[in-house]
Amino acid sequence: MTTTSKLVKSLGAAALATAAICAAVPASAQEATRIAAVNSERILRDSQPAKAAQVKLEQEFSKRDRELQDMAQKIKGMADKLDKDTAVLADSDRQRRQREVADMDREFQRKQREFREDLNQRRNEELAQVLERANRVIRQLAEQRKYDLIVQEAVYVNPRIDITDDVMKALNAGAR
């Protein structure tokens, strides 16, 4: 389960908790309850640590990506040459070259699948680190500003309680 899907899954629990708190607290005490919201998706997309993680992943996987692109071009060239030469090839040569193209294509598919799996695993690791740092910043802000509840993700958030920009400023300052 990815970090994002865990986050989305916890959305329902957070909404229920918020509703329970609001229902259990008398109307006069609700005014004193301090609630804030954070858009984690925006943090994972736009913060400096998230962008740095993306650059790191691109550098880490660029060589393998180029190799896969080269392999795809080679397979395409072999298939095009086979199509062009089919009329003049003996059956045994045509079958041998078809097998070579098919074998190479299977190898390409395998390498491409491994590449995607490795990339997704590393992306999840990097984003988990960013999310962990963001959660630390959110807890610090909660303590400093005396929030009773901070919700990560919601269907609707009034801009006056959205502290995403503050979290991103703190994260970006810590990234330098």
C-alpha cells in the first residue's frame, strides 16, 4: 500500500474523528477548538524536498531509462528490417529472425517491468521521507500554535484554516 493511499484511507477516519469531536463538545467549547488543515498532495508535489527527491530519482534512473529506450529502438529496427526482408528470406532465416525479435522483445518487457517496479519502490521511499519530515513540521506547528486537530486532506477546507503554505515554508527552509 502506497503512502498516498494510506493517507487517503486515513481521510475517512480523520473525518469521523472530527465529526465525533464536534458532536461531543458543547457548543460553547467548540469556539475554543482550534482546527487546521494541510494538503499533503500539494506538499508532496510542490515542496523543495519533494522536488529534490524527484531530481534524485531522475538522476538515479536516467541511465537505465536510456538503455531501455535504446533497446526499444534496436527492436524496432530489427522488426522493420525483418518486415522489409521477409519476401527475399528463406523460411528458416525468417523464422530465426522472428525468434530473435520475439526473444529480444520479451527481454525488453522484463527489463521494463523491473525498471518500473524499482522506480516505484524508490519513489515511495523518497516520498515517505518527505511525508515524515512534513508530519514533524505539522506537529511542531500544532504545538506552537496550540491546534487541537490538524486534518491532512479533506473534501473542503476553508482557506482561513489551511496551513499548507506554512508547512511548505518550514519544509523549504529546512531543505536549504
